[in-house]
Amino acid sequence: MAKVFNDPIHGHIELHPLLVKIIDTPQFQRLRKIKQLGGGYYVFPGASHNRFEHSVGVGHLAGELVKALRAKQLEELEQEPSMDSLINDRDVLCVQIAGLCHDLGKSYTRFSVLHHEDASIFMFDHLVDDNNLKPVMNKCGLITEGDNENDLVFIKEMIKGSLKNSSPQNEQLYRGRNNEKSFLYEIVANKQNGIDVDKFDYFARDCHHLGIQNNFDHRRFIVFARVCNVDGQLHICSRDKEMANLYDMFHTRNSLHRRAYQHRVKMAVEIMIKDALLKADQDPHFQIKSSEGKTCSLSAAKKHKEAYTKLTGRGFVCGEAAQIIQRIMCRDLHCKPPMSHYLHVNINTSFSKNEDPISNYTYFYSKFNPTIGFKIKPEEVSSLLPECFSEKHIRVYWKRRNDKHLEDAKKCFEAVKKVLLFYLMAVVLLHQQQCEEPPPQDKTQQSTCILRIKVTLSRMPVFTYWTKRTDGLKEE
């Protein structure tokens, strides 16, 4: 029997009984213990939401979008009575499951070499096997065996995301569905242009809990989305008049990164959580139970499905890890890890991946020819767009308070910043020469037209990708 959820973002959501079965498993319920914004909860008091409700929301929106696409296909059936690309009930259910399970592999741990999509596939396999869901799926009409349009393969491919298609049109792109239905892979994790239901939900949900305005209307996008033919391949396209609404989505993404996701205090909390995880991994008394009664360390849990289910970022009850967590709770955010005196952090804050995602990778259709998709013409693109679509912020955080070398550190980094900016100008000029384009006359434009650098020095620790020890700061 279907179940109704009352969601603060999407209202009353009715989910298929199979989705409810998946939700009522230990692997999915684990997401209740993982904060959606990690350390952001220590900066924004309203950001208490978890991966659980986000995943439910994505499953709902995935169903709404695929059903809207099917409704428009049915309208076209009178003109094209034999459509191989027609969405069926199996497709709808698989898309909903992929949206629901796309974040199953999320965890606080940074030990895993897996991307979160690969970890989600890893956990999805465990969820299906551990809860014996294949017979339930078969009763719902899904195909779980064989190589011909296997629905489990289809679901995992959608979690992994769509491919950037550079293959010949006659080459099979995916195993789960044929090329006539390749547009379905653009719904949950769209690697072509980043427009997918995952972002629709977390933009709306995060803005709601952060108290930040969301200018993007995902409901309007769903209303105007339809499947169109683009040079012999089918893609999800939007009305040409919706270009401004899509740009608003990427403006919202950039705003959230600047104001919340890369907030300096939020990242300070996360470096301390990372330090606690490192301490817990080295603690012989902190072991996680895996299958058959065996135990493993935190860093080894990625290899064991039972152990990975227990990775939630909680449970530091003793030792140095617990002391670090206690300092976070007391708002004592200054820490001094034994192997580093300062932290060098690369932070990407981007509108998109350094390119205009709308004019380069998004397709539209017109009111007068709704079955053919096209890229927007350059003269129709707004002239108010930024010159750059990606920024790289380089932050250096001093980790020792009241240290006599702090002023020396500032002077050293100011010198490094000048060298770095000079190097970037040289890279930009070399790139322009290779492209046979005349260089900009303005030197400031030369240094910012591809990459904008912001360098800050702070006494607070921050989430880091790597640390470096300095015994002689002046020589750096």
C-alpha cells in the first residue's frame, strides 16, 4: 500500500509501496543520522535537516519529472503512434528508486576512495541483498535477472549519472536501457549540464532551512520539460523562454556555496570532525562490527557493507576523538593537530564547471516546434552573465593562537600571492595565444577572465584536502 509523507518542502508526497519497503530498511534509515550540511548545523541553527528527507524528496521529484515527460509523450502519440522511447511504468518506478537511493553511500568519513555515487551503488546492492528485495521488485513488475534491460543495472547506472556523450549515435551508451531512452539518465544525476532533481531538492530544502532566498522554481521547470530530438538523439529540453529561470538555478548554486557550503566556520568544524575521525581510526578500542562478528577500523569499513552501514559520524565516546568533539560542542574551534602548523585549502566556488552550462550543454524547444531541441543562439544569451563561471579560493589558516610567527606568515603569504597572480596571468596569456585570440588590454581582466583567486589568512582551522608541516616558516 502506498504511503503519504508530509514534507515541509514538497507538501504531501505519496510513494509507491516498493519505495516504502526500501525506506524501511536499516541501510536507508541510516541517513537519518547524517546531516545534510555537515558542520553547517553549527553555523546555521536551522540547518538540522538530514540526508533522509533529502533522499525522499529527490525520489518524489524524480517521479514527478518522469511522469510529466510521459504525459507529454502520450500527447504526441497521435502524431507518432510507434514510439520506442515511450516511458512505461517500469521506467517510472526505476527512476524513483534511483532518486531515492542516490545518496545511500554518503558518510562523514573521508577515508573512502570511492566517490559517493560508487559508495551509493555499493550500499544499494547491500540493501537489496540484505533485505531480500528482489522477489518484491519482481512482484512490482521489475526485471532483476538477465542482461536484457535489467532494472537493477538501470537503477545503478542512473545513480552513477549520465555520460557526456561523444560516442557515435549507433553505439550503445548504457546497459540498463537502449539509446532511445538515454534521456532518462538525465533526471537524477545529469552530468551533461547539472540540471537534475537532486539539485532541485537540495536547493529548495537547504535554502528553506538556511533562511536563504531560492530564486529557482523547479516546479515551473517540470511543467515545461519535454523529450525532444536533438541531432538524432533524445534529450530533456525546456522551453526557450525558460532560459532565465535556469540561470537563476546556477546563481542559487553559487550563492549557497559562497554563503553556506564554504562558510569558514562551517569548514572549521569539519576539519575538527576529520581530525576526530583520524584519531578514532588510530584508536585500537574504536572498532566497527562487520559481518560474521568481525571488527574493523574506521578506514577499513569501506570494504565491508555491514560496517559501512554504521558510518554516520557519531559515536566518539572515548579517547582523543571524544575530546575533539567536546571542543566543537563548547565552540572551542581552535585546534592544533600534531603534524601541521597551518592549513592550505583549495576551495572551488562556481556558477558551473568553468563554462556556461546553459548556452553550451542545455537544449530548448520552441512553442511552434516542440519536438525538436536546439541550443540557444549566442545573440539570445543575456549580456549580464559573468565573464567567469568558476572561482578558486586559496585560504591559508593559521592554527596556533598568539604565535609570534603569525606576522611572518602573513608577509610570506603576501609574497606567494603576488607570484601566484603573475603565474596566472602567464597561463591566461598562453591560453589565449594557443586559441589565437588577441589578449585583453586590461591587465586586471587578464588575471580574472579564466580564474579568480581570493586569498585569505585566518586563525581558524578549516576542512582541508591535505596538510603540510613547516619547521622553518621564513624559508617557505
